[in-house]
Amino acid sequence: MAKHYTSAMSLILFNKPFQVMCQFSAHPGRPTLADYIKIPDIYPAGRLDADSEGLLLLTDDGQLQHNISHPAVKQPKTYMAQVEGVPTEVLLERLRHGVDLGDFRSKPCQARQIEEPDWLWPRDPPIRQRQDKPTSWLALTLTEGKNRQVRRMTAAVGLPTLRLVRVAIGQVSLQSHPLWPGESLAIDPADLVTLRK
């Protein structure tokens, strides 16, 4: 359900649901940010693909938007990925040291196998699992964010991503600010000094 804010806020946390387009302009077949957030002159600082879920920051502060999303000062972003297959330490090391994706090589990142997060909401619709293919969960923290990068990285090492959820941007996380998909929360940017540096 969309939330309405009565006073001007400059930083909004939003848990973007699966298949929601990361834009305010109308889309012919899918919901957009405009269906959830009713604040004028506010824009997303960065993007999430339609088939990715999780944390999105929106602001009306141009400098803050720059500090969150510009490559020169890009904040680290943490993702939880449900992948097909079971990662070995060799595959995790490949992710950590950077993967050749053809048009570029990914920068070193943090990558580890984790248990399925017990606080994570169920996806609607759920992913299609194959009985003969086990799935695993990875936590990845990147300092870059090219188009579909996490999916391309995991696929390149033989672990195709089935579900991708961004859970943190810099110091802001959905664990410290629990939001159900489609929910948003206004935060005082003064509390997020690291995002202004």
C-alpha cells in the first residue's frame, strides 16, 4: 500500500517488490514506483532490475543522490542471492577476485555462502525449483553496480541466480530497518553521515 508523507523528506527507504519497475513514469505492463510512493520531486539513487527485489533509496537531494549512486563515490551494496547449485571455495574465490564478463572484469568483492535468511519474506510468485538441482544462498558485497552484474557474475562461475535481493546500501540495511515488500520509510539523512562523504 502506498504511503503518503505530509512533510518534505529527503531520504526514503523502499523495499522494491519483484517485477516493480524502478521508474515513476508509466509502464504498459508492470507496476512502477509511482504506485507505491507519492512524493513529488523525489528520485531513486541507483536502480534495481524488475526481477530483483529489496532496498532502494530515493531522495530529493541531488548531492546525496550523487554520493549514493555515482561510480566515483559508490556505496558498497550487499545482496543475498539464491543460486542453483552448491558453491565450492574455488567458485567463491573466483567471485571474490573478480570475474571476466567479456565486456568488463568485475572488481574484487566479498562473497560467502550463507544459510537461507530466516527474516527474508517469501517471493511472490515463488521461484521454480528443480528437484534434481539443489539451491544455495550467497551474500555478496560489491563496490560497483553495472547492469545485471550479480546475475552475470554468478552465472559465469556456474551458479545461476534464481532470486536476488539487495539488503544493504552502505550502512543502511533492511535488517536494521525491516520493511515488507512495497513498504517505505522516511529517514533523516543526518543520521547517514557516511552517505554524504
